[in-house]
Amino acid sequence: LPEELERLGHVRPDDYESIEHNGRVYDRMDLYTRNLLRPGALLSKEVPEHHAEWIHKVYDASVATGDHYLGRIMARLGELGISETTVVAVTSDHGEELFDHERLAHGHTLHAEVVRVPLLLAGPGLPAGIRVKEPVSNRHLAPTLARIGGAELPAATDAIFLFNEEIPERAITYQTGKGAWDDERDQALYGIRDGD
């Protein structure tokens, strides 16, 4: 939201405009994302520092925008009188590389900043203030919500219910089909986290 940029005091640099490259018009961020995928590309040579700062500020405003809309949803649940009977889940399918590891955007690597995302659950009958330290996968969200709603899941033999049972230590897997590896792009990358 433009008002979130304004509220946070962020002003777009005058020279942060779209740019034509090889007959195609790119948003600066798209061009920087593409250029940083080239072998040997360095952030310091590809992205002016004040543009990198602007991209960070836009991301901050994007987070504030998400917070704004989540607030509107929560207020609407209250207006409808269903906030005490509604389970709310907040998560993401990926994080963002904001120049971490000389990259920008997401989907190109499996670094922690891309695969570690929040998962928050709140609602009636759920314990408040509990933080699960064991890593879990977003694939456990659907069975958890189904069980909270009273569904039986006899065929879901690998499902983990994120409440009322101990979460077993197990490997967590990640993947992307848009990976960048050495000189190759759009590679399938697979990752696994086992313990720490």
C-alpha cells in the first residue's frame, strides 16, 4: 500500500525507474534479480546501494501491508461475531532473499531465508503462547486444521497434528524447480534438514 510506504517515511529514489534491456522493459527489481543469477555476479557491482536500501524499504512496507490486511480480517471476524469460533492460520509458502547470498527474490536457492517461514495458529481450544522449537513443514498445516475441525484422517498415516502430541524429530525436505546452480538456471534443487 502506498500509504504504508508513506507512513514508514520511505521515498522512492528518483533514478529507480523501469529500464529497457535487450529490447525488453524490466522493473529494476526484476532486472537485478535476473542479473544476480549470472555466474560471478556481485551485488556491489549490480545494484547501487541506495536501490538496495529502497528494495528493503519496499519489503518492510509489504510486511506492513500484510499486517494491515490481517488486521482488517480479524476486525471483520469480530464484526461477524465469529472471532471466538474461528481458527486463524498465518504462514507463507516461501521467504525472500533480500541480497542474502548475493541473490534477490525467491525460488532460486534453498537458503534459510527462503525456506524458514512463520507458522502461527490461534483460535478456540488452542493453547496460547506456545512455541514449537522442532522444525515442521507447512504440509502439516492441512491435517492439523482438519483435526481441529473434528475430521478423522485414517488414511493420513504420515500426518502430524501440531497440537496435543509430541512432534517427532524427522527430516524436513524442500525443493524448487527454478533453482540456480553454477551456470545453470531453472534447475530442480532439493534440500533436507535433519536435526540442527
